[in-house]
Amino acid sequence: GAGVSQSPRYKVAKRGQDVALRCDPISGHVSLFWYQQALGQGPEFLTYFQNEAQLDKSGLPSDRFFAERPEGSVSTLKIQRTQQEDSAVYLCASSRRRAGDNEQFFGPGTRLTVL
Amino acid sequence: KNEVEQSPQNLTAQEGEFITINCSYSVGISALHWLQQHPGGGIVSLFMLSSGKKKHGRLIATINIQEKHSSLHITASHPRDSAVYICAAPPGGGADGLTFGKGTHLIIQP
């Protein structure tokens, strides 16, 4: 079956623009995660959804970052008034249940470059 | 918060060599994940293990829960094994997601 897909794969934004990144998880997966990966670093947790409920957003770096999953499937990560430090690869992952003891399936990521 | 440390950060080896990548973590966990990331960003889950050893082809992962340590081994390494290998663990304290190590950049030369 289809894996996790993300769009766009690449996004270039001018500083101050708003961007929206989309994640389509594996059908039926309850849990959805967003991670941010800076160049040369490991991914860092941003936020977690269980179905449509955002249970953890402790990793979002500022109030410019907002995520939603209104129907418990597709999720969107929105970044308002982008800054250069927002440049990174944004990864989405889904799993059948909670992450700790369940395999996570990752999307290809969206590489965001803020000029 | 779980601190996940990997070593080495960079590893260059010749084709055929036996490769070992180490991972240690600070907080007790239910399962540890080994992931592979190729240039371009795609991450693939290799193993999720909570005890003992798992084997998949030329890849072997071991974990010692008491010592909070895991190793990933590659036997008969091949240039196509060149990638970044990342270990990840639950953050602990009931928090969600995974805490990742910085990754080991492996290059296998022909």
C-alpha cells in the first residue's frame, strides 16, 4: 500500500511569507508526528496527533508554528511569517498507535528554504 | 528528557568490512528504533527492538536494556549501505514522539 506522502517536496519562501506543508499518513494510522531536521542534525520532535486531537505540541519552536489534523487523517503544518532559522527539512511520520512501542513510518520530507 | 548519543559521528570503511555503530540513552525505554536516512531526506525504519537481538539480512541490532545501550552491525558492508544511521528512543516521562541521536554518517568505499 501507499506510504506516507508529503507535499511539496521543496519549498522556497521569502522571509515573512506564510507556508503550509501537507502530510498524508498511511491510511488507518492513528498517530501522526511532525519533526524538524536542521542540516546535519537529527530530527527534533515538533508535535503529535492522535486521530484529530493534538496531544502534544511542546516541540513547536514558536507561536508562528501551527499544526492541524481536522479529520484525523491529513495534517497540515503551517508556519507564519517565516524566518531564516525555519529553514530545515520537515518530516512527517505515522504509526498505528503511540510512538514509543510502535514503528513509525516516515514521509520523504519537505525541504523548506527561507531566503 | 532522554539523551540519545551515537558514535561514531562519521565512519568510512572499505567494502566488506564489519561495521558497528553504537547508541546509548539515558532514560529507560520500551523500545529503541534504528533508522536509515539516504541523501535527499527519506527515512526508513530498520529495526524496533526492546530486548536481545534482531537480524534482517546483513543488518543486526542488539540492545542491552540494563546498560541502556544498543548497537547496529552491518556484515559484509557494501557501498549501497552508505547512508546516515540514526537511533531514536521515546523521550520518557510520558512525552510523545521520538528523541533522535545526531546520526552516524557511514561511507563504504569500493
